Amino acid sequence: MSLQFSVLASGSTGNAIYVETPEHRFLVDAGLSGKKIEESFRKIGRDLKELDGIFVTHEHSDHIHGLGVLARRYKLPVYANTNTWNVMDPMIGKVGAEQKFHFEMETVKSFGGLDIETFGVSHDAVEPMFYVFHYEGRKLALITDTGYVSDRMKGIVQGADAFVFESNHDVSMLQMGRYPWSVKRRILSDKGHVSNEDAAIAMADCITDATKRIYLAHLSADNNMKDIARLAVEQTLTTRGFGVGETFEIYDTDPREPTSLVAV
């Protein structure tokens, strides 16, 4: 009896996370093409025909690119809050009314022994929200696409056994990079994305003795690198007294290759 997950893809080109229990199998976001998500499922030894539904975080294309295709092809239920549905509906093509489910922010839905909790983040979408999965005393927290991590967010995700946590950019790389200033300002704003250092500072308030795995997610292809992100997070956490590599491990995610399917 276990809660398992794989980060199928993470980054500005597309995001998708697979979560399963012995009774249910879900996808969080479908930001890749339907074909690429099918390939990712094969790589982790799973079949989309067995999926029970898709949860949507927000309407940006790197989170819903393949949503309509998968929903139609596999007749999948899709869960999103009302405001996200209103914006997203014309973007994903025709999806049957019987497949559309409303899952509002700051609520919990239960699927057998699996409780899924939603919470709001600060991002330039209509009503962005992320998810915490609770099963048999285990907790998996997903938090990306936010310009900052508030005390309220920290309180909700705190003590997770595993985190998928945004570590989007290195501030120096972003400031010196090729993006126009308007884009840089958006990324650095409270409705943009969290930097490596700010991610680590937030993690320090969320990690407990229960925490065993932290996955660094949504890394910018232009303004970050896996080694830079991991080093920045490890250094910040180490200076705050955390035993990185002793009590918990830090893992990379990738925009093209899924992480191994692991138990929380």
C-alpha cells in the first residue's frame, strides 16, 4: 500500500506529474503533447488507459497543451476550479460536459483513501492552484508556478514526505540574459517564479523529519541549470542546519525525461 509518483516533465516547455495509489491513478497537468505524455507513461511502465483523471493547476499552455487531446482520446475526467475552466475551456477544444469537474481552491476531494487538497499560489494566471496528496499517513506536496511562497502556502505543504518544489531561475543568469526587461520583471515579480535561493529559503520552513525527497522543478531552460539549482539549494539548506544527503535527498527533474516512479 503506497503513494507513488513520477515527474513526467518539468520546465517552461511542458509540465506533467503522475500520482498513483493502489486504487487510483491521476495526472496533474498535461503540458506536453498527447504523444509525448503517452511516451512518458511507457517509460515508467504505466498505461494512460488506466488513468482515472487529470487535475489542472492553471491555464498556461505549458500545463494544458495536451489536455484536450488526452481527455478526448481516453474519455478522462478533468478537474479544475471554476475560473480556470472559464478561461481554459475554449483553449482545449471540445470536451464532453460529463468529463468536466469543478474542484475549487482551498477544498479537499477524496477518492477512497486518497485525499487531495488544493491551495492557491501567486502567479499570473486567473486562479492558479496546486495540490497536496494525502494517503495512508503519507504526504506529497506539489508547488511550482508561484512568485513567492507565503506563510499560508508553507503551512499547507509543511511536513510533506516528498516535495515537487519550484526552483525556476538563477537571479544573475536571468538579469544578464537575453530576455527583454518586461519578461524579466514578470519572472521576478510576486506573480512570476521563485528563484533557486528563494526556493531554498521557503523549503527551510517546510522540511520536517518526515521529509525524504525534494524534487527541484520548473527550471528555466535559459536562466538556470540543474547543477546550479541543486548547488544553490543545497548550500542554503546546509547553512541553515539541514542534513542534505543525510535525512533527505534532492533530485533533478527534466523537461523531456520522467523521473523514476517512487514511493513516498
